[in-house]
Amino acid sequence: LASQYLGFFAWNAGLALGGVVRVSQVQLLQTFVTLIFAWLINGEPLNPIAFAAAAGVLLLIVGARQAKTQDRATQ
């Protein structure tokens, strides 16, 4: 429980120092980093469902970035 609070304060301090828009994008890597470390450290199997979930996250990120780019082009 204490580690969660320390992580919370560290994350918010990082957001304050680097800016919310830039630093929050790091959170998008969480899915991929979690998959890799679970495999490396815990020996978790990398099954097709995990890859499908990661691909879904990646597609949503790409779609959101394209929508944002198109929105700016119309303004």
C-alpha cells in the first residue's frame, strides 16, 4: 500500500515537472512494458490474447492520433 502512495506522488511530481501532455504519453507504453516484464521476470507465457490486447491498444492510440491530426487540419 505504501508503494502505491509513493508511486502516486512520484507520478504527479513527474507530471508537474515535464508537463501533463508530454509525460502522460508515457502511460501509453504501460501495456507493452507490462507484457515484456511479466515474460522476462515472472516467466509468464505470451499468449495470443495478450498480443491481441496489445494490438488493440496500439490501434486505439494510432486512431486517436490520426483523429487529432485531422481535427487540426480542419481548423
